[in-house]
Amino acid sequence: MACTSCTSDKSGTLNHPKWRRALWIALAINGGMFVIEIAAGITGGSKALQADALDFFGDTANYAISLGVAGMAIAWRARAAILKGATLALLGVYVLFAAGWGALHDATPHAEIMGVVGIAALIANLVVAVMLYRFRSGDANMRSVWICSRNDAIGNIAVVLAAGGVFGLNSAWPDLAVAALMAVLGISGGFQIMRQARAEMLSEPSPAPATYQQSLHGSR
């Protein structure tokens, strides 16, 4: 499932060359798989593949935030997280409505496409997890990224199982059930991200107003 935690801003982690290189590779893999799963889901009529793409989108956004805005002020990191959360929630709503449409029209997806792309997604997540395995004992940011990649494999396995169900039963319901579950988790995760980001923005201390004595001292 897509990670909902905000990234750490520890400069030691962010400036670690091997860590940053690993994040760039992970970002490329997850971003590529997001596009592939969305395209395959639409082409093959699989709502589960489209829902699984939410995981890759969430992880891509996490890596981008880590590499791009994690060194900035809390307010900017929180705004980026809010954008990520809103997009994740909207994609989840789209998949949920698509699953409902599929239930009404009983459109059976292509099990072969689901299976092949689902296995490719599982391999991609395993590659990222193995690559980040060496950082699992690092700080909270390093560990959370590795755990997220490891846990995302659950969604990939669910898609592969759904493909088997579609093939064996010649029915769209296994695909729709997995899609609905993952879409709800995506929507929930999106709102959780936005709540956490808003809380971080509210907890950021405001600059102290200049006192009269400080103003006089500065004017001398």
C-alpha cells in the first residue's frame, strides 16, 4: 500500500550519495510502473491494475519530495504533501467510480494483461526493496522508505491473485473487489497525508514579531 508518512528532513540522510542515488533509481522505477499500470489497466479493462498504480504514484511522490523539497521549510514540504495527498485521493475516487461502472456493466478484464503486468509490478517492487535493504537500519526516513517498498508487494500479489480469479471464474468480480479495496485505501491514505501535512503547517512556529527595543536597536 502507498506510504502515507511524510519524509524526514535530516540533512545527513538527504546528502548521503548512495542514498540519493538509490532514491533516484527508485523514483524512476516507480514512476515508470505508474504509467505502465495506468495504461495497461485502461487497455485491459482492469480496475485492479489502475488501483495498484496508486501505490506507485504515492511512492514516486514520496521519493520526489525527499529529493526535491525535504530540505526546504516545513510549510513548503507540507504544501507538497497536501498536493500529493489530494492527487492520491482523487485517483482513488476515480478508480472507485470505475469499479462501480464495471460492476454495472459486467465488463470482464483481460486476465493475461493483469497477470503479466501484475508480476512485472511485483518484480519492480522487489528490486526496489532489495536495493533499499541496506538502508533498513538507517534513520526513520530510510527505514520507512524500505518498509513501504516491501509492503507494496502485497498489492501486486493481490492483483496477480485477482487475475487468476478472473481467468478461472471468467468474471470481473475478483478484479473489481481488489480495485475497490485498494481505491478505498488510496482515498484514506490521501486524506491521512493531507491531515498530517496540515498539522505540520499549524505546528510550525511563527516568526517572533520584532519588539520596540529591537526596532530601535536596528535603526541605529
